Amino acid sequence: TDACGNFTTATQTINVQDTTVPVVTGTIPVTNVQGCSATAAPAAVTTVTALEAMGLTIADACTSDATLVVTSADTSAGTCPIVVTRTYTITDACGNFTTATQTINVQDTTAPVVTGTISVANVQGCLATAAPAAVTTVAALEGMGLTIADACTSDATLVVTSADTSAGTCPIVVTRTYTITDACGNFTTATQTINVQDTTAPVVTGTITPATAEGCSATAAPTAVTTVVALEGMGLTIADDCTPDATLVVTSADTSAGTCPIVVTRTYTITDACGNFTTATQ
């Protein structure tokens, strides 16, 4: 404007621009959930209020909390656990944004479920090694009477291992413990009892030659022998599947009849360590 009031105008444009991102402080604690895949992660939140309830503090110079936009994206890696990294993006009304991350561990901590029982097995034998070979698959265990299921691992991928302990003699009781392990190392056990029993009597072949003794009564008969070696010296052959000759027990009993001669029938009983026996007469 001049001294006489004449004037001309000129314009200036001033852009007032918000270029400051929202301020996010604090951290979201790690979340651990039970599950088999990344989809087991809890649903992402969609509001500033919800994010602040999870441990963050959020403020923007120009945009109110209610107007800030919350979006998220997930990535995952690993197996046990599956680690889901969830990235939240908080965007103001002018497109300025800040991110915050949350770690979610999706972990399978549930052992396989095993129901049913394995029937007792009875086998013939002398040692614990006579027990049948252990099975190595879920299908085989299920064929023996179990039902097996795991929330995350298929039957074909479950790992079956076993270990045996034994005790006793007649029978030898083998306790076989099967361990069924899933892909994350969770396991359940099932036991089988196997009785290894010797039920076979000693095999005695040959005959004992009759003996003649001078005397007036049955007491004149020679003294009975008490060992397998002595019996074999008298004409028998004796063998047992599980008990060595030196451990076989030889007992005898006499009956007599007649007068001239007095006929003494001596019955030898050869008994193994499990009580199985065979007799031979002289």
C-alpha cells in the first residue's frame, strides 16, 4: 500500500505438513501357544487400544489414537517351536508409520496318546534273548492291541524305540518298554510283558542194564547214583535244552516185589532247573 492508499496484493502458499511418525515405546512380551502350525498363533489385534494393552505406549502428534490405523503381517520359521514374527504397523492420518514386532512361539508340547494294552507273550526258551524281536512302527504296535494318536505328528512319522529289562528264572520275565516319540520330542511309553519259559523236560535215551546183587532183602540193592555223569556211565544219554548236566538234579525211589529174586525197580527222576523232569528205570 502506498502513501495515498493505492495497493497491490501478492500471495504466499504455506504447507503445514505432518511428517512425524507415531511414537511407539515398550515391547510386546513373547507369546507361547500350543499348536501344530503357524495358524495356531492368536489373531492379530487391529486397534491402538489393544496394542497398548499388550505392553506398548503409542502417541502421535497430530492423529488421535482412535484414528491411527493398525495393520499386521506374519512370517514364520522353525519347527519346535514354530516362531511366528508378527509385525504391527501403526499409521497416522498423513501416512507416517512406525512398526512394532511380536514373537509368538507355536509349540507342540503334547505327548502322543496311547490307549489299550499289549497282551502278555509266552515263549519257549532258556534266556531273555529268546524274546521275540521288538517292533519298530506304530502300525505294528497297533496290531498288538494299542491305539496311538498324536495331535501334530502322523503315525508314519512317530518314532518307536524300545528297551528290555529281565528278572526271574522260571519264567524269565522280560519287561519291554516301548517309547513313542513325536516330531517335537514329546513321548509316551507302553510296556509289554514277555515270559520266557523252559517247559521242555530233559531228554533221556538208552536203558540201564539190570543189576544183580547178592542179598536177603531189598536193602541189599546197590546205592542209587545221584549225578547225571553216573547215570550216563550206566548206559543213558541225558541232555536238556537249558540246564547243563552238572545242574540237573537226580533223585530216585525204589519199589520191590517178589522173593527169589526180590525185584527192586528203581526209578530215577532227572529234573531241570525249571522243574521239568524225565524218569528212567533200573
